[in-house]
Amino acid sequence: MTRIPRIPLNDGTSIPQLGFGVCLIDPAETERIVSVALEAGYRHIDTAAIYGNEEGVGRAIAASGIPRDEIYVTTKLWNDRHGDADAALAGSLDRLGLDHVDLYLIHWPCPAQDRYVEAWRSLIELRERGLTASIGVSNFLPTHLERLEMATPVTPAVNQIELHPFFQPWKDIDTARAHGTKVQAWAPLGQGKNGLLSQPELVDAAVAHGVSPAPVVLRWHLQNGIIVFPKSQTPARIRENIDIFDFELTDAEMSAITSLDEGEDGRVGSHPLDAGPA
């Protein structure tokens, strides 16, 4: 089985650098697809309450026979639950069939409602009660991270942000790292939009290493020290996306891929200041 490296977090725990995401996967198909991922060797599953598929993730884990301490589970607090994190996590744990998760994230800062500091304090309490091993945030900008640090003694273990070759917010990444927060990439393959995987820089590297463009992009993330969790509903691609540890991109290939950055024009998802309560 593929041995996936683990990244140390600022709370003394660690996280598998490569995982499997289930955003937008049909709840009715989630158990089957996650089972394929676990069979392929993934041990880090990223879900969220808003995805509506925590139950399927939980069923796949239960049916896998894999010891619980070998599977890393992330879920997230949705926007309308910032004042109700205790009950929200209890609901997620019930749907997952677990007594704790490994990482619990605030899904979006929702600055207009201005309750993310309150939510963060609740997550600190949930961690102290052992309901989650680590806590972090998603889609937070540097100003949001700095406010959490000023208001509480706990720095997020991770910040999960949109990141792919067309959108590379290195300033935000560097700020997070300066605060001791590791960065996770969502939409690491750009959600297949804008022809990312057909770019010559990726195709050339794929040919050179005897792989397809998607593993090249994932390898670019790994070599940049990013935690990444691609998603797919195709078994062959699920297996392909984990088979990325037997080749390494050259410095020239890394630079060529980094040159694809389009700044804000490259975004495929919502801006953190625009995403509000559901």
C-alpha cells in the first residue's frame, strides 16, 4: 500500500498530506466511492456537514474493517451554526457514527455576521473535551487569522483554501505559515475548469514522467508542502491520484507550473468575503 507522508501540526498531532475529498459527491454514492478510496490506500477523508454525505463516509469507514486510529476524518462547521458549534459537531458525529473527528474546521469566516471568533472559542472547547483532535479553519484570510490569534490563545492548525495552478495566493499561504498554520488545498485540480489539465506545462511534465496531468498537479502541491485531497468518482482516477510518490517534478517543471497563476481571475470558487450564511 502507498505510504503517505504525514505533516506535523502546531498542536502536536499530524495529518496525512494526501487525502480524499467528497465535496459534491452524491450522498447515495458516497459509501461506495469512499470504500473504493479506502481500498486504494487513502486514510484521510475530508467531508462537511453541508455536503450532506457524512452518513455515507461513516458507513464506508465502518464497513472497511480498518482500525479507527488509522483513518483521519475531517468535517466542517457550516455558516449558519457559528453560534451552535457544540450541537453542530454532535450532529456530524452522529451521522459519521464516530465518537470524535480528527479535524474540525470553521467552513467559512462569514465576516458579515461576525461570529467566527465566537465559533472558534467553541471549537477550542470541543477540542478540550476530546470531540476533535485538532481544530482549524477554511477560507480564512490573513486578517481573520490574526483576529483569532488576538482574541484567543489557540492558533488554527490548518487553513483550507482554494489553491491550484491557476489560483496561487502565496501571500496568504506565507502568512498562514508564519503563524504556524499549515495550508490545505481545496479544488487542487481547479475543479476541471478552464482547461487546466490541458495546459502544455502540465502535459509536457506528464509525458516526461509517464503519468497524466492530474498527478502532475497533485505532485506540484506536495512538493510545495501543501496538504491536498483530490476527489473523483472514477475508480481508475481515484487510484491514479494516490500513485504520485514514485516520481518527482524538476525545478524547471515546478517553475513552469507556478507560472500558470492568473491571480484573482483564476478563482473557481467564492471569495471568502462574499460567502455568507446559507
